[in-house]
Amino acid sequence: MDIFINHLRSELEKRKQKNSRYSLRSFARLLNEEPSFLSKILNGKRQLSVQKVWQYGEKLAIPTQELEKIVSRMAARKKQRRQRVKSPNYIDARKIGVPVLPTRLHFLIPEVLKLKDCKKNLQWLSKKLNSDEVHVKKVVSELIDLKVLDENLSVIGPFSFIVDKTNSKSAKQLMTEIFIQALDDAKVSIGDQDNWQNMAHGVNFVAIHQENIEEARKRIGDFRRELSRFLESSLDPNKKPDKLICLSTIFFPLLD
């Protein structure tokens, strides 16, 4: 990928030398790209996708065989980076010093055990969560060590954690896996029409300015936290919950 970006930089410089009026905007027009986006790519502030390599390569008349080699090297480097990623270090926010690699089950199990029809044993939990009993046992043991559950599997505190920022890339990878699992849960739930009366969902496709993304992320985070606080504060202390939901908010770039 670096080789291709260097090629783009070199190509731009050649054109500038031939024509003093040639600019980044002219180059972006040739590549059918937004100047601001192309600038970020050339300055290493934005990742270059396989689709963009093909798009730019065709505009610059780079032979197909050369583009295939570049794409192949990109895939190989991506695979190497994944293999080099180390497991992230997580500790409980209570700072009791118990290392934990959070998974979907660390968040789910305490909430499932709050339901009025729950049975506080590993076999029931494994079946309810459609998960291996050995894995469930391991997570339950960690939640007990973290003072989230007691020995009787009663919930005595929330599951929370902080991330070792020295390994933030690994942290992002792990949280991405949890989020993908949540999306898989959503697919199953949406596919069951009996669930529709208990769901709130919608999809919007919106053309936006790049500079508004950060504010959109902040507003989504604020909304999610506010709704979570509302749902938790509205619980009747004299009644156990009878429904478990997944509250997920997401927006992501298309056609990049």
C-alpha cells in the first residue's frame, strides 16, 4: 500500500513539474476523488482501500497485473498485522487487579441473571446463551473474582473495565468482535417477526460532510447513555425484569 501511495505522490509531482498550474485538486479530479480525501491519503492520515487502488490505478492506466500485485501485497500485510496483534490487557474499573479479557458473555451473564425466570446454574446459563458450558464457567468465575457476582450467582455489582491504552489497537479489535457478535444477534432477532412488536429499528442513508462525523459520534454516544440511564432508572425495585434487550447504535461509511 505504501508503494502505491508513493506512486501517487510521484505521479502528482511529475504533473506539477510539467504544468506549474497543476494542483492537488486537478489530480483529484482525474482520479474522480474529493480533494480533501485524496490529501489525507497522500499524507498518511487515511487508509487506502482495495477499491480505491483499483479506481486510481485504472485512472492512471496502471497495468492490471501491477494492480493485482499491489492488492496481493496489501492482503498479505493486513494478515501479518493481525497475527502480530497481542491480546489486550483489561482490568476491572474497581482496580482490584484481576486481569480480564472482556467478551460478550461478561456483559450478558449479569443481565440474564437479573431476569425473573433465571435459574442460577451453569447448565441453564449455557443453554440460555447458546454457549459452551466450560466457557460460561470461566466467565462466571471471573465475574465472581471481580465482585460482579457472588458465589450464589446473584448480581452484586456492574461489569465495568478500563483499557490498557498501551495496547489500544488490540482493544479496538476485541471490542469490534463483541460488536459483530451483537450484530449477529440482531440478525436473528430481526428475522423473527414475533419480536417485531418489542423492537425499535430504522435505517437512514445520509450524505454528509466529513467534518461532521465527530459531532455525530458524540451525539450518538450521549443518546445511548441517556437511554440506558432511563431504562435502568425506570425499573421497579419490587419486580424482576422480564426482558433482555440489546441497545445498539451505529453509523458507518459507505462506498469508501
